[in-house]
Amino acid sequence: MATDPRVSELLEQFSHLPRFPDGRINYTNAKKAVVLTCFVMFHDTFLLLKRSNNVLTYKGKWQVVAGYVDEPKPIKDKALEEVNEETGIDRSFISSVSVGELVEFSDETAKRAWIVFPVLMKLNKQPHVRLDEEHVDYRWITAHDIE
């Protein structure tokens, strides 16, 4: 699968940032970062994950699967990677992956601007969720439960 041209263009803006040994962009001290947020959906429920205290941002907060877009890779592939890494959900559970329009916003609390690729991932069966070290709990909620 070819990389989305938007990804390559966006990542060019961050060519001045340091790199990890494997070549990925290191956004650790950046004021702006490119990320994806993946809404994992099974029937009418969404998966939320509670962030651990071992992460840099949003400690103890509930959120969807998210990750830095730190290499020129198709967003769908990166979303599949992040979901598997953070939850143990593999491709056999996934019926569709859709990428939405880019959203940019600033979070004064995190002191960072985010360029976000929103992703909706629909599952064909309920998985067993296996959390990684970034999270301490998870819940399946309906849209009505979001508050």
C-alpha cells in the first residue's frame, strides 16, 4: 500500500527534529506533532483505554487508541499497528478501517499542537483486549456513555 501523500508532506515539516535509531521522528520536545486517533468500534460500542502514569501526556486519562505518525507509512497500516500494539487486537477482528479528514488543534495543558488523522476501525467480533504498558484499564462504551 502506498503512503498517503498527506503523510509525506506533513512529515517533511518535521525533518529538523531528532530521530530514533530506527529512523522514526522523535517528537518528545516538539511543540507540534502528527498523530492518529483510532476509534475502535464493535457494534454500537467504542473502546476506551485508561492511560498509565508511565506515559508523557494525558496520564490517567481515558482515550481511544492513539499514536505518533513518525514515519512515512500509510495511515491505515499505522492504525492497525497501534491497535495491535496497545490492545492485542489483530487483523482477523477488523472488518473495515476508514481515515477521516485531518484535524489540527492546540492543547494548552499538554503545551502542544496536534495534527490528527482520525481513524474509525470497525470490528467483526468482540476481541479479548490485552493492554500494553501505556494503559491500565479499558472499557467498551456507547456514544451515550461518553460524558
